[in-house]
Amino acid sequence: MKKISIVVPCYNEEETVEAFYQACERVLPDLNRLNGETYEFEYIFVDDGSKDSTAAKIQVLNEVNPHCHYIIFARNFGKEAGLYAGLKHASGDFVTVMDADLQDPPEMLLEMVTYLESGEFDCVGTRRADRDGEPKIKSFLSDLFYTINNKISKTNIVNGARDFRLMTRQMTDAILDLSEYNRFSKGLFSWVGFRTKYLPYKNVERVAGETKWNFGSLFKYSIEGVVNFSDTPLKLATIAGFLFSFGAAIMIVIYAFRAIFGYVDSKGFTTIVCLILLLGGIQLIAIGVLGEYIGKIFLETKKRPIYIARLKDEGINERGN
Ligand code: UDP
Ligand code: MG
């Protein structure tokens, strides 16, 4: 019998976890009628320091069904940490990561499992086919992120890819081998490679509760994506430096000759001020870019744990690697 692990990071999801569990329970038995395989299931709910009753809700689920495991964090560590903790405790042959808000339709698992069972793929991911119900500006900015990221980074991320995916044990272990502190899962999933099939699906609204993302956090998230997988921004500073120095060298020659032949410019105050501001700005941006990378190194070298669990149910174990 094969085991499928369902990893669910939850932050303030008291209104949705129960509905999520019920929806999965309705769909999962169908998997056993699919390919002549029988599956057993385990849920790993990770409570990411919720301020509502999410932790209590998932503990109740564990009492009702011992295959529902829980890990409760000591504070909010972010979804990426939740995913990592869940994967680290998942023992299934296939592992899926899903949001608690039912934006990742459990019905899709049927098709996903079929693809993995065919042996042609190691991972089946999902991608939003449309962005209905989303503000135009958000869609525009997110398209811009994918375009820029895929241009400057060797790790391509499929436009609209969600974290929702089903992976083999082998791929899950590969992800866990990447024990970096600064985690950008979409990039990690792509970085490890493996044969991945993307299923497009229609965007669905969350069943209840509200999204944890706002414009600022999405912007930070996109910077994470670029900085964690590409060093191109660092090189851009070097290129800009060379271009401006080259320009300056030519100007020095031109103005030296003009001075020698008696053309002394007394005007030009505006030009100088503009140039100082422009160059100062570019230098600050370059230092800022450098800072982003140094900040990452700083956090990485401390080797702090990615998450701290306050409580776990007795039935789960961490996979040693
Ligand atoms: N989440 C989490 N920690 C956080 C923020 C979010 O574990 O700090 C979980 C959240 O409970 C949900 C999933 O990550 O299961 C996706 O969050 P959300 O629905 O807010 O994101 P969206 O679907 O809007 O991208
Ligand atoms: Mg959501």
C-alpha cells in the first residue's frame, strides 16, 4: 500500500481547516478506485503561530482521525517555514502541499496521482490559467515579476505556478536536502529539476478568511525570488559602473580640450546637480542591492533553525537527513 502525505501550512485558518479536511475526505477515497492501487493518507497540518483557534482545531482533527498530524510553531515563521516543517515530517511515497483555504482543489489530486503513477513524471504542479477576481495591477506586476525573474535567473518559474503540487519521495528528499534558511519554495521546486507536469486550472476564491498577502509583502516576496536565485542584480551594478565611468572618461577628454582651447563653461549648474543626484542615486541603489545579498548571507551564516515547534502530536517523526 502506498502512502500519500498532505502537507498543509495554516496561519489563522480557523474558518477553513475543517472545511479543507472534509473536502479532502470526500475526494481521497476516489483515489483508491483509480489505478488499482490502494493508498493510505496522512495529513500534516502545520500551525504557523496562528492567533486564532487554528491550533485547537487541528488538535481536534488529530483526535478524530489519528492520520491527521499536527505541528504547532512557537510563533509565525511564514509559509515557507511551514512547508519545510511539513515536508520534513511527511513519510508518504507521494507528498502534496496544499493551502488550507481550498484554493487548491483536492479533486485535482486524482489527475495528479494518475500522472505520477504513469511513471512519466516526478512532480505534478499546478498553474493558474486565469487571474479572474484579481486586480489588474496585481496581475500586471506579477507578470512583470515572472518576465524579469526568468530573464535574469537560470531557475525559471512557470508564470502563475502555485505551490500546490504532488511530488515523489525522491523529489521531496531533494527539496529537504536544500536546508537553506532563506527559502523561496517556488524557486526550490524548480531548482531541483525532475520531470514536472503543470496542470492549468481556474483560479478559485478562498472559502473563508482572508489572504495574508498585501502589496508590500508580495513585493518583498518577489525580491526574495530574484535575490535567492540570481546574482544578476549584483552584476548590473558593475555594468552600470563601467558605463558611467566610460561616459565620464570621454567627457573629461572633451572638456580638457575645450579648456585648453579657451572654451571655459561658466554655466552648467543644473547639469552638475542633476548628474550628482543621478550618480548618487545609482550608487545608493547598487549599495542597496549589495545589502540585500549581504543580508541573506548574514541570516544564512547564523544557521538558525528554519522553524521552532512548540508542540507536535505523538504520531509523527522528523525525517533525519
Ligand atoms: N500561511 C502560512 N503562514 C503565513 C501566511 C500564510 O502558513 O505566514 C498559509 C495560509 O494559511 C494558507 C497558505 O499559506 O494555507 C496560503 O496563504 P494565503 O491563502 O494567504 O495566500 P494566497 O492564496 O492568497 O496566495
Ligand atoms: Mg489562499
